[in-house]
Amino acid sequence: MLTISQVTKSFGGRTLFADASLQINPGDRIGLIGPNGAGKSTLFSLVLGDNSPDEGTVNLQRGRTVGFLPQESAPSGEETVLQLATSTSAAMTEAYATLRAFPSEDSAEHHEAIATFVEHDGYNLEAKAKRILAGLAFRETDFHVPARTMSGGWIMRAHLARLLVMEPDLLMLDEPTNHLDLETLGWFQSHLAAYSGALLVISHDRAFLNTICDCMVEIARQHLHRYRGNYDDYLIEKKARDEQYLAAYKNQQREIEHLQDFINRFRAKASKAAQAQERIKQLARIKRLPPPENAEATVKFRFPQPPRGGQRTMVLEHVRQAYGEHLVYEDLNLTIERGQRTVLVGPNGAGKSTLLKILAGLLPLAAGTRTEGHNVNVGYFAQHRTDTLDIRRTVLDEAMDGASGVSEQSVRTVLGSFLFRGDDVFKNVGILSGGEKSRLALVKLLLQPPNLLLLDEPTTHLDMASINALVGALAPYEGTLIFVSHDVHFIRSLATTVLHINAGRLTPYAGDYDYYLEKSGATTARGGLVASLHNHRPAEKAVVPADKPKLGLKELKQQRRAESEARKAAAAVLRQTETNQHKLEHRIITLEARQRELATILETAANDASAFPLHRELADLTEELELANEEWNNLSAQVGTVSVPAR
């Protein structure tokens, strides 16, 4: 389907690819990996035709479609979220633009746009787009909101929905999980599991790569190296390949040294001159292996530990927090104990970042109190923290500022682990990108850590080596850690407790992330959606009437048995409803694929009696698809109304 053949590409005197080749076949699910700057984005640009190779060819099979999701800043105009999600072709985009410009049904332009809309199966596209938008956590009220009025993350989700509706033969995704919360990530992984096209994905989320990929392509030594299996399989095979390569490199170096030694010793001797000349030719014929690349950087430096604080780190009592008319928390009560390592989970907009800001003391409370414990020093990491950097300093000087008792060499070691390598440390802070500033701010925080550390998505701008460096820095951290992250590997490496947030309600889980998944039935990081009360509504508080009579032991056992059976029955109904919905979604995808196939056949078929069965099948299929979409919507409504009694 896509062939990259003997490609060479250089930028500014640096060669990214030299005689690199890769074949992508229909159905391949490839993770593209390599350190920042290795050439992943350049490879994407070559495939998309935005760049041309210096040598070699990039050929896409004729008739194949490609969809691309950039890492950041996808465009949006006046179209609504739903219009953006259904703009799967230039014709559909133009039709929507015409309908906005000529809303009157009496105009010729309006009728022509409607005809285009119908020709491209716009009404079925809308139903499909609505299902996908709902899976990506858009509410129905968001569908008709202009996309440009939403945050950048939600615009990226709308563009992701457009690609999933479009279903290109090759779907190229650059860090697609950056703008997804954990629960939406679960749905996305489940959807990709059923995706029929080929996938080429850049991601630093190893759990995501483990879930969706059956092949890894690593950019290393200016070539594209293919590995079978997911990311964990790649690590095992890479270790074996690296050991073999190191052995081959050492053998070659010994051979070169032996030949050179012979040449140096006997070139001047007349009796050995002919043999020496033969050794010179032999040495020239050797195709020298490049030195093995250094292993991924890890932090060897032991970070300073914060001063010890009191046992009770922070207490929130009866806190009320709102943004204008939007109420986030009402009567919030929370106690943070020293040494907790807690991850905040929940859907986007649930209030995770708001809670971090409340704990950091950055938001004035509408009501309630925030009390810091004895000797507590709070550090908060988020994008705004980059505003505190001095843009006149170099990266090294800024990192050294405040890092008392830490040597320059140690600071440079840490900076190298966070992608500031070599002369990068002498760059002026003012010319750094937003991601680079974010990494520098993270380094400063780690070099002089507080005893209450609040982190909001700290891995967003880090590659895998730097994520491992951050884990290595935080693993021995002796303070209290509260963080938000969508990187499951990072969460599993650090969190010992979980706090689920939804609709202003906090549900604590006194165990790690896997314990939370087991107890809550939440969306798993391995893909596949598991029935979960948390996915639909906050838990109800049990209301006990004041005059309720006391029950005897026998009656109490009977009541508890009845309540347990009621919970099991309700949970079974919920599971079955969601299973039916999931099966129906796959049926709809199959029907839509056949519908497109029939439409393509009929475009070129002779308009005679031989085409009648195909027209008949298409009509029946369209009717079946409408009924299936209606049933799917009904099941969605049922899922939202099934009530599971509280324990």
C-alpha cells in the first residue's frame, strides 16, 4: 500500500535517513518510535508529500486514502463540531461552506450543496459522527457549537473524530493521546481495535502502543528498523539485536585494528610491501559499522529530598468552587496525608486540574477553608509555570538558579535526561519552544523539590527516555505527590492511591491504578470497555429516614441479600445493554462499509436490468442502517438510565 524505498533525507548538514526503506501493508498497525529529533515527524511529512526525499522514493498505491492528525494546532473555521467531524472530503467541506453562505432553501447554491451532501451519504455520516463524538466525550449540546469557540484540546478531538468517520486506508496519528483523558482513551483504544485500515502512530505512551500496535518501527542509525509485536516485545527483541550489533561492531573493530597494525608494521619493508598493499585494499573494502548508539538516558543523579513536613499535609473543608455559573465543587472535603502518591482520574472537565489549583492555593475559594500542614512547602507544575522562567538566561544558568548544593555537572546530567543535550544547555531561554520551557521548568522543580508536589500532565512534552528519567527522579521522592496524567505507564510506576473525580464528587481508592480498575470497573488501559457506574453518573448518597425502625439480625441479613441481588440484577442489565450496544456498533460499521462498496460499484455499473439487484440491496441496506442507528441511540439512552443501587 505504501512503499518507502532507499530514502535519504538531510536537514542543515545532518542526515536523518540514509538508504532507509519501509513497506506498509493494509491492516498494519505500526508504532513509530525513536528519540526526539530522530526524524519521526520528518518521515510523516515525506509520506504526506509535504517534503521530498533527497534520494529514493515514497509511493502510495493509487486510490488509497491517507488521514493525518497533527500533534497540535489543527485548524478550525466557522463550522460546528458536527460539521467538522463530517467534513471527510473536499466536496463535503465545500457543501457545508455553501450551506452556511446560502442558508435559504430557495437558492440554487443551497440545492446544489444539499445534492452534494446526499451524494456523499451525508445523513449516514452524521449518525456515525455523532456516535464517534459521543465516544470522544462530546455532549450532544456540543454538536452544534462552533468548533473555534472550544479549547485547543477539544478542537483536536473534533479533528480526530473526523478522521475516524472518514476511515482512511492509512491513518497517521502524531501523539493522539495528548488531549484525551483516561476514560476517553479507553474508548479510543477499543475503537482502534476494530479499525479496518492501517495505522502509523507516533506516541510516547508505551501502554497505548502495547494496546494497539502489532509492529514497531524504530528510527535508529539513520535507518528504519522493524520489530514484530508491541512495545514490550520490541524492548526484548531490541536488547537482543543491540547485543548482536555490539558484538559485530567489536569484531569489526578488532579486524580493522589487526589490519591497520599489519600495515603500520610492514608497509616500509620491501619483503612485505605487497602483503601490506593487499591489507590496505582489504581495509578500504570494509563497510564500517557506525558505533552503537548510547542507551536511552536515565538519571543517575540522586535528586535532593525535601524537608519533612507534618503528618497532615493539607486539609480542605466545605470548599465551594465555581467558574461563573459553572459549579465545580460544592461542600468539598479532603485530607492529604504525608507521603501519599495519588493520581487524580476522571473525565475531562470533571475538576482534576481545578482541584490541583485549589491545593496549590492559586484559586480564591467561594466558600470553605484550605489549611496547610506544619512546614508544608507547595510546588505546582503546569504550563503557566513557564512564565516564571527568566528569558534572559541560558538554559544551564536558569536550571542552576536556586539549585543549592548541586554541581554544574550534575545539573547538566539532569538536563540531558530531559532532552537538553550538548550545546542545548547554552541556548537562551527566550528562544525555547513551549515544550522546551515546560521541560526546563520541570527540571528546576526536581532540583529543589517541595514536600508537596502537584503535577498536571507532566509527561506531555517528554519522550520515552525522559519519561523514564522523570519516573526515576520521583520514585525515591520522600514528599507528598498528587498528579494528573493520561500516561498509564507513568501512573502505574508512581501512584499508590487513586482519587476518582466526577461531577464534583470524590471517590478514593486505597490502592494502585490496577486496584482502581478492578474495584471500579473503569475503562481498562488494555482497551475494551468494561461496564462502569463511574462512566455514567456519580454515586448516589444513601438516604436513611430518621424514623426507620431498627432491624433484627435475621431481617438485616434478608435485607442485605435482597439489596445484593438487586445490585447484581441491575449490573447485569447494564452489562448486557452495553454489550448489545457494542455488538450493534460493529454491525453498523459493517453495514456502512458494504454501503460504500455498493455505491462505488453502482457508479461504474451499466444502467440496465443487471444493476437492479444491486440497487435493491443498497435500498434494503440503507433502511437496515437507519433502523440500526435508531436502535443504537435507544441503547445509549438505556445505558444512561439504568440505575445500580448503592452499597
